[in-house]
Amino acid sequence: MPPLRFVAKALSTEGVPPSELGMSMAPHPLMYQELAHDPEYQIYNGRLTPVRFADVSATEMYWKVRREVILRHTGELPIELVGPDAERLANRVFPRDVSKVRVGRCAYQFACYHDGGMINDGVMLRLAEDRFWMAQANGDLYGWYRAHAADLDVDVRDPDVWVSQVQGPRSLEVLAAVVDGEPPEPFRYFDIAEVSIAGQPVVITRSGFTNELGWEFYLTPDIDREAVGDRVLDVGRQFGMIITSAQVFRARRIEAGLLNAGSDFDRTVSPFEAGLGRFVDLNKPDFVGKAALERADRACRTWGLRTQGDIAQLGRTLRRNGAPVGRVTSTAWSPYLQCGVAIARMDDPADGPGTRLEVESHEGVMLRGELCTLPMYDPERLIPRGRLVDIPNRHD
């Protein structure tokens, strides 16, 4: 069957609520910037997000984010918690202590089921003492918040906010040129600021999904979103910016050890098994999943994997002496490392960095593979913090 091509239009009219289809296949307000690249879309959080462009390769996108700057319109879904008990709800749902997050700062957060299995993750913004946005990965957290908020004085709502990312070594140059007036100072890693772009008030954060220097901007429904997006893209092109699909993240986020909800972890995986135990605060008051996590095995089962000559096939393709020993959950080719890179989840926690394995490729050929730590380089994340300028030479 040939691939289906279609034009996506917002199914809403001013003053009329969107239809069911409009709510489950919603286009990004800046989607029109992508259409010239003949994009292929997938549904992510009920939103359309491009997985590839016909005229820009994954390799070209990779080098742009490593050497210059890119723009990416994402499908992340901000959910708002607001009210006197907003912090109590967030601390009930997230294992990491929310009370330690100051107003004007972000924090990586995830939620767990009562048995300690992971639900979803994202970046939480503390906009005020009683107001948070949780920009979540693909999946449902809205219903989870509502279920645990019944006895609290807090509103859980979808604020109709859309997220775009500017990432790469020149991203802060773009920010300085795109804002009206002076850029925010200080603007540290995981800071929140409000700036004016094209005369519109815009919330921005020093965050992203690439482990490169970068920032994200949040488009609220009460501003001229197109004016903001056009200004960012027009100014960004002066710095070599291109617009990209999800392919820009694939190899780079694997190298950086940034896990993808639903593939690298799911309800069967605890934070400890996913290598995220450092974000579990067992000393704080009770939260959903605490009792199970207190009893859980603390061993990590999730590692990086490098393969020579080709990329690993997804699934239970890791073997030792012909017997399956683990699963490949994400995979890509790294133009920088010149090898296949992957996220691996092992059956035996004794298998860790330095373990050599046989790995099936996507063509059925057996490859040599070796487990490694995550991130694969820049372990202290100095690049996104702006403390290390690392612009590699391009080699395809």
C-alpha cells in the first residue's frame, strides 16, 4: 500500500469547540513552516508532529544541531496545575521533591504507578508558587493528575500551549537577535524567562531534547503565534538555521542518554532500572509508588550500546552465545561517533559497560556490540549548560 499523503487543517472555527478529530490530530500552529519539506507526520499527544522530511536527511539535521542551529516544532503537551494545592499535587504524583524547585526554574520529572512502574516524563516549569506547567512526552498524565487531585484545591487543565525548540551552538545568538530589546540575563540551564518576540509576550526556557545549547519557546493562545514563529525562523536563517523533523533528535538524544517515554521505559520498568534513580527522593513525604520503590532493586539495567558497521535492530536482538540477553529500545547511526548507537535494556543487571554482545542488525546480520555508559560523551552535560563549546568537524 503506498504511503498516505494528506493536508492537515485545524478542525475548529472561532467560537466553536474543536471536533473529536481536531482534538486528537491537532496541527502545531507553526505547521505551515514545515509543509514545503513534504513531511510525514505521526500523532504524538494527540498532536501531529513530523517524523521526517523528504528533502532534508537525518544526517544533515544532525550536523546542523551539532554545528549550527535548528528549529523544531514539537508535540510535547503542557498540562497546567494551578491553585493553592498545586505543589501538593505535584509532590504526590512525582517522586522528585517539587518543593525544592524555585519559581522561575524547570525540573525534569516523571510519574510512576503504585507498583513503581513508570508512566511518563517531561520538563516541569514552576511559573509561580501555585502554578506549574508539565510539558510531557507522549502519553496520558492529565487523567492521572485528576485522579489524585480529588481532595485538593487545585485545577488541572490543558492551557492550549504549544512548544518549539531552538537548539545548537548558535541558539543563544539567535535568541539575542530575535527578542525585542535585551535577552534575559542571567539565563542559566533550566531557567524560565518571559521575553518579547515580534511584540508578543513569550515564555522561554533553557532546555531541549538534544543535549546541545538551546532554548524552547511556549506559544500561548492569547498571542500572535505566527508572528513569533516567523520572527524566529526569519532571524534564525541568518545564523544558518533550518527547520527539522523528529529525526534531528534521534541519534543525538541517544548519545546523550535522553530516554524516550514508551520505548526506553514503560509501565514494566522502574526508575532504577531505567537509570533514573537519582531523581527519586525517598526521603520526602509519601508519593504514588514510594512504597514499591523503597522495596525495589536499585540496579540499573539500561545502558548505551555501540555497534560497528550498522545499526541494531529494535527488539530482543541482543545475544550472548546465541541466547537473548536484552532488548534494544532505540537505535540510530551516529555521524559523529561513526557507529551505531542504541539504548539497551538488559535482563541481567550484572551486564553493564564493557559487556560485549552479538547484536542483530535491521538487515538480519549479526554485529559486534559493546555496552557503554550514558551519556556517551559530555557526562557532566557541560555543552547544554554553556560551559563547553564543542563543535565537531563534519564527517559523513
